[in-house]
Amino acid sequence: MKLNQNRAPIYEALQKFRSMRVVPFDVPGHKHGRGNPELTAFLGEQCVAVDVNSMKPLDNLCHPVSVIREAEILAADAFGAAHAFLMVGGTTSSVQSMVLSVCKRGDKIILPRNVHRSVINALVLCGAVPVYVNPEVDLRLGISLGMQREQVAKAISENPDAVAVLVNNPTYYGICSDIKAIVKMAHNANMLCLADEAHGTHFYFGEDMPVSAMKAGADMAAVSMHKSGGSLTQSSLLLTGPNINAGHVRQIINLTQTTSGSYLLMSSLDISRRNLALRGKEVFSKVIDMANYARDEINAIGGYYAFGEELVNGDSIFDFDPTKLSVYTRDIGLAGIEVYDILRDEYDIQIEFGDIGNILAYLSIGDRPQELERLVSALADIRRCHETDSSGLLSQEYIDPEVVTSPQEAFYARKKSVPIEESAGLVCSEFVMCYPPGIPILAPGERITKEILDYIEYAKIKGCSMTGPEDPDILHLNVLE
């Protein structure tokens, strides 16, 4: 039966609720904004008036039976999934629920090492053991790529007791693995296939896009609607295929997700799903056109390399997300994070992130050509004013880890704090990463090496935002005793 994607059940219920002038003797305590006039003035009366608690007419996120359930059914239909869960803890919550739904203590899960920290956090929580498929690295760009089919097949063959394979679809830089082939390999080995699609919402709606996880036959996918889908920050979806028990997944979600789901976040998911279902093909076609135009203009400046589908090699770069505007900056003598800082401080342009060798400008449904013109002009200006000798710049973004013990064992083990310069050779018990993109340089259970320490020091000097350790200055690291 064809569902009516013009509907937005949560939004409609909130509109009805607003017109009823209900007297609130429940939480939240601001009582439709009256108790906090400064907040109401800042966010607007329309916003705080629908910041409400679960109640019978508005359903309950922990056990939806009416409007939230209807919204989930519509989302599942729009994304081609058997079931969809509205998530209000960000895609971190979606990823963790996905992993916790299929893994328990001691289970093996095959995954690339260039995953978001939320994946490894889930392993800390459940005690599963990672089997890393170390991605190939583009030595010029210094970035990690996708999972090679041969490497995945080898990992499956050597670990027939693994319960699942996890794939990034795509990576932060827009690089896709051959997810269809990986799904087939996993299923042939009686394993599940999970997809981190934090950066792939648009794959479900745009034309000339890489294949989405659900279309490829994956069993679960974490989809970050607030990134390219237009919903409010912290709102996300968890999609499941026909072989997954939705009731079990709901129980797992309810272990960690709030019992006070935000109706601002849920209604934004509902409205954004409707927008994408009705207009996604049209809007993402424009996003691709803008990204292609910007790539051509940036490459015409000289010194920069805005990379795209020319990188596709049929394996470790099986496909490329055409909306991603990733730009290599080292040839003008500047690290990506330095270009990031200059754009923000001198041109009032905020891009998604800069790392050692690259920047990423995130394009989506809210961008316009005139803003892209500003970005292109600023990059040309930066090259003219700041270009310098590129020798001596570090190029490697990804370093293969040596895994000594599981993330959970290392995180909860007896540990000691040592000066970072004395930590080489020891086993780390915490995370170290640049955020964004949030891919750990070190994760609990991995050996600290001089190469890793040199990378951390270089990233700090260049101004990367470093997070993870107990010591906020990252002068000390916690290691296993």
C-alpha cells in the first residue's frame, strides 16, 4: 500500500495541541515558556510552546503507539526500510543502538578502523571485540579510503565466528566501499551488515548518488538526518531491514535513550522526512550541481585539489559522494586546519572541518550559489596572501593501529597517567582524536607509538581541536598499568 508522504503526524498533533490551550501541570517547568521569559524571547514563543512532555495525544517515544508510530512508518517507507526509529540522541545514539543490538560481550565485529568514535564507544559498552580491516590510504591526500573487497573477504574467512560487518557509507570525505558486495559476503557467512550512514542521508533521495545501505540490502543503518537532511541538530534515524527484530532493537534503544524525547527534535525529523520524500530528488540535484561547479572553480585557482569521482578505482574507492566538497590544501603550504582558521577568522566563513591536509565544506539543502562564490573567492585570496613552501608539512592522516586488547577491557582496566612524551610503547586506555571528524587517533586497547605521538603533537601545533583524554591539555595519557 502506498503511504501518503504528505503527512507529518507529529507535526500535525503538535499543531492541534497548540490550538487547544491546555493548562500544563506537567513538565517541562517553563510551562510553555511563561516561566522563562528570556528563553522564550531567545527561541520564540512558537518554539517553546511545543517543547512539551509525552502525553496521550502526543504518544511516547519509548513505546510509540500513535503519532510517533505513524511517523516511524512513514520514515521507513521513505527510506525503503522495514522499520525506522526516531532518535533524539544524535547519530551517536543510532550507531550505538545498532551495534548493541547485534553484539554482546566477546562477540567479534569486522569494521574499518576509520570509524567514528561512537562505534568504538559501543564496543566499550558491550564488550565486543573489533576485527579491523585497515583501510587503504591515499598517500597524496593522506586520507583513509574504503574497505577493499579482498580485505573484507579475508577478515570474514579468518573470523567465521564474527557476528557482523560494519561499513562507513560514505566516509567523511565522501568515499564509499562496495557495500553491495560486502552485504553479500556478510550474509553468505551468516553475518549481519551494519552501515554508519551519518553522512549519507541524501543517498536515499538524490539521483546519481552512491547506493544507500537499505537498497544494498544492509540489515541496519544509522542515518544522520540533521547533517544533510535538514532536521534539527541531534536528531537522527535508525533504519532496520526485514531480518532484524524491531522489538529487540526498541529494547536496546531504551537502555540508553532518554525517556523524555524532545518533540522539537521529533517534529523536525517528521517535517524533514516529508520534505525529502516530496522534494529530495529536486533539491539534491541542485546540491550536486553546486558541488561540481565549486570543484571546477577551486581547481581552476591552482594550488588546491578539490577531489571527486576521478578517484574512483572500483574497490577501495568504489564510489564517491558528489555532494562532498573536500579540498586538499597542502600544495599551497597550509594544513587544512590552517585554511579552516583563516576562513573563519578573516572571511567569516565556517566550514565543517580542517585536518592535516584537507578541508571539507559541507553542502546540503540549505546552500545557495552566492555563498559558494564567497568560498571560492576566499580560497583564491588565501592562496594569494598566504601561499608558502609546502615542504615539512606532515601528510599522513591515518596510522594503522596495533590492537593489544579489547576497547572495553582497556577502558575499565587499572590504569595510570603518564606524561605523553613517555607513553611510547605503552597501551592506551582512553581516546585521542581531532574533532571533527571524530575518528580516533588512539582508542582504548591500542599501542602508543612514536609515529602516533608525532602526529598528535603536529596536530596540536597546527591548531586541530583535540578531544578524548581526561587531561584536556593532552600533556598526559592514561595507559594500562
